[in-house]
Amino acid sequence: MINIAILGYGNLGRGVECAIKNTSDMKLCYVFTRRAPETVKIMTESAKVCHIDDLINKKDEIDVLIICGGSATDLPVQTPEYVKYFNVIDSFDTHAKIPDHFENVNKNALMSGKIGIISVGWDPGMFSLNRLYANAVLPNGQDYTFWGKGVSQGHSDAIRRIDGVIDARQYTVPVESALNAVRSGENPTLTTRQKHTRICFVVADDNADKVLIEKQIKEMPNYFADYDTTVNFITMEEMKREHSALPHGGTVIRSGKTGWENENTHIIEYSLKLDSNPEFTSNVLVAYARAAYRLNKQGESGCKTVFDIPPVLLSEKTPEELRMNLL
């Protein structure tokens, strides 16, 4: 059995707990939290809830630590720190900062002899793999990625970090005309703003400066500055009633040409429709936790991304079963 620990018990952490329940080769041993442990109620009776200060003391009991914090402030600090002691997985999703995050984690992972797999989820993650495969197959072509309509956990978390914000949901919405143009093989040149809009629903403190909050959201680099963004202030009752679910999804499209005169057009499309963004992301994290454990057992160390992991390491099935049933 692979002994798993979770750091952070929000939507993502709870999703990881559910995903582990549906495996036969893993067990959840610990959930670590910054809150008072006695206030955190988990579903796995055999696992223990501990304070984050006790994490390093448990390093000999844990095969893989799945870090379930946010990309804005948690993961840039936690992943490089805890890979000094554990094989770790995170879902860092600030695309522009992935190279720097990789270097920070890789340096410490090589020194500790551990594996750190970063940016695991569906984008970055599953979408990244499909972009790579499609580029390799259709080198003469154009990539397009559309997200939504759905709730972005990372963007919602970034809004919640703003002073005066109590809760927030951010919906990413594809521009339908742009999506249709790509699917038709037109190969349009699209700016970031032409592909998506962002719609934010925010619960603010009664004394908060809503004008300032809206300004901070719309000008936030890497998150909102390059998009047409609408900010709606609502009550907590409205948030609970109308925005409690966390659906998401999206589409990766590669439009490419083949033939001596590039006379033939091909469209590769991979899409996801998710009832629960965090639960799907959690399942991807758990599959890559299995790979991290196996890689480290083989003597490997350092930081990895989904590009570096052989697919066979993700599955509970044996290579023989995979060749028989899926190849």
C-alpha cells in the first residue's frame, strides 16, 4: 500500500480523500491543516488529522504528500519546502510562473533524493499532454485552448486573498464565435481577450471598499488583466444559493495541415465536462501520486511535470493488463 498524506483540507483536499477511497493500492494516513485539528472532520476513519507543525515529524510514515493549497501564495512556498522531506504532488496552475516553480522545486528535490511532480490537474495537466501529443502529430498547425464555462478554483482563490473579500467565485466563459471559428478550421489569430471573458461574483465585507476591490481584481496580472472581466457583488445567501457547485471543463483543439501542398485539414479535439472541478483535479493528483511513488522506488529524484511521466506509471493495472485491454 502507498501511504498518502494530504496537506490542506479544502475542496481539493476533500476530493483527494474521495479519490483515495476508490483505489486499491493507496491508503490515507494523515490530513495536515493550519487549523486546530479537532475542528477538522474528515471522512476516513482510519486517518488522523494533525497540525501542519507536526508534518515533518511524520516523514518516515508517508510515501507521498499531496499538497492541496492555492497557487497564489501556498504552493510557491510549500512545494519547494516539503520536497526536502517527502515525495510531493501539487496542482500549481499559474502558467506563466511554472518554469520558475519547477526550478525551485527541482533544486531541493535533487538534494533530498525525492520526487516532486508539479502542475498536476487538467490544465495544466491533462490538457498539457493533449497539446503535446497533438503538436507532435500535426507539427504544421495551430493550438487553441478554451476553458469553461466553469468555476476556476485558482482564480476564485486569488480573489479571496484580496483584503475585504469574504468569498468569491470566478467563471471563465469561452467566446462562442471564437470557438466556432476554430472548429471550422479557419485557424483564426485570437488574442487572450478574444477567446474568453471572466465573470466574478464577490461577497465583500460590509466595510470594504468595493471600488478598490473591483480595481484590484481587474488589474491582477496573470489572472484578470488580459481579459474582459465583470465583477458582481452579491450577498453570502446568494453565493450559497446560486454558486455552491464547482463545475468546469474546456476544450483543447489542434488544427493542422498535411499533404505535399498542405491540402488536407485535420482537427484534433479533446474536451472535458466536469460536475466538480476539484474532484476531477483530485483524481489526477492521486494518479500522479502513484507515479511519484514508483519513480522514487526506482531511484529517481528531482522535479517532474506530466510530460516526464510514462503513462504506465499512472495506472493500478499491470503493463500486461494495459496491453491486453487498452492498447
